[in-house]
Amino acid sequence: MTNLFYPILFLALAVLGMVLKKTYYAIPIRELKRRAQQKNEDAKKLYRAAAYENSLKSLLWLFTGLMSALSLILFARQLPIWLSVLIVGPILWIVFSLIPATRTTLVGTKLAGFLSPFLSWLLNYLHPILDRAASLVESKYITPKHTGLYEREDVLELIQMQQNQNDNRIQDEELDILNRTLNFNTYKVRDILTPRTHVKAILEDDTVGPVLIDELHKSAQDFVLVRESKKGPFVGTLEYDSLDLSSSGKVKDLMEPTVYYLHENDSLSEALHAFFVTNHPIFIVVNSFEEYIGIRCV
């Protein structure tokens, strides 16, 4: 039994190496730094070593690999090779596969915090060598990190996951803005237009005065469409804010004699582009039969 002390010890140290690696990298380094700056004691201790990033990771991988190899060699010297593999194999599977996938524990956190001063002292000397070696290996043999995002739906799913995350600190309003932005181009002009039944139109020969201004005020429209005749074509738009009690004359003298159109099936991106190009605040919306069905304002 005494002869198995060192193999078991090295195997336990290999497990320790993976526990430390899991604990130091359970939280992204930028978040760990934030928590350390906010005077979180555990984060402050962990960050001392985690700040070395790839150098710490390389050191822990080397330590874990060395301890695992020594354990297997010493077991093989004391036991038949098949029994050594049978004992060490499942334990190494736990070390390299199961432990990284499990949650961090209070014991692991305290242990990592306790060892941080020693690891940071050691890395202070080894960092130039380990960092250069890690960068070399990473550039030649390791696949660059992938976001896991391929399409817009993947980003929307990520936002939904973020909203349900217990330690989420992004405000719901900000996530909602992101969600709406990503969904912006899925909407059509017909989804957000003001229907023609709610739109007031006036004639170009109407007289501008207190009565008309009052009617426009009650309609609560910033812009009103101007027709040539009651059922005639649109010939312009009139801005309510451009009128006051001293305004007079005919509507055609004060209106903007330019009319722009959007199709109901145009996307909101296309509509936004039209707003930028024309610098016009109101568009008449038509359907596939070129029938007037409503308006869209900025």
C-alpha cells in the first residue's frame, strides 16, 4: 500500500490541476476583473493569477499532464500494466472531461484563492516563456475561437438566453432595443403605416384660416395630404407646425408640392433609406394595385 502512495498522490495533483483550471476560467477574465475592482474578495484573489491568462492556462496544463504521466508510470511499476490502465484511465477521463464541465465549488474557489499568491509569484518569472510558447501553439495548431453564431436567429436566441440569465446586468430596455434592431428588417411598411381611414386630406384650393387650422389641430397630424380635387391625385403635403394664426391664402401657396411613395411590401430598411435620400418626412403608401392605403411618417 505504501508503494502506491506516490502514484495516488500524483493522480490527486492531476485532479487538482484541472480543478484549478476550471475555477480560474469559470468566469471571463474581464468580468473577474470587474468583480475584483468592486472589492469582491474571492475575485481579487483569483484575478492575481488569472490575469496572466494564457500563461496560467499553459502552466496548469503542463502541471496536470506531468502529474498524470507520472501517476501512470508509477502505477505501472507497482501493478500489471492492464490494471494500471484500468485504474488510471477512468480517473483521467474524469479529470479531462467531467471536471471541466461541472460547476465550480466553494472548496475549489477557496483553494484557487489560496494558491493564487504562489502561482502569481511563479508566473511573474515564467510568463515571458509560457506566453510566447502559448501564442506560438495557438497560432499554428489551435482553431480560432468561434462565436457559435451563424445567422440572425442565433443572435436573437443569445439575447433571449441573456434575459433569462440569473446574473444578467444588461437592462431589459437595452436587450429589447437589440431585439427590435435585429428584427427591424423583417417588418414591412404595411406593418407600421397609418391607414387611410385615420388620415386627413385637404384640397389645394382650401382657404387657410382659423377654421382649417383648428381642424388640423384636432386631427393630431403633423402633416396633412393635399389633393388636387376630392377624388383627384395627391399634389403635396402641408406641415401643421408651419401654420399660425396669421397664416392666410390658399393651401397650394403654403404646401410642399412634392409627393413621395412607398410600396406596402417595402422593408423598413428600404423605407429608412428613402427617408435619408429624399429628406422628406411623409410618404404615401400604395398597394400592388397602386391604390392609396395609408401614409408613413418619420
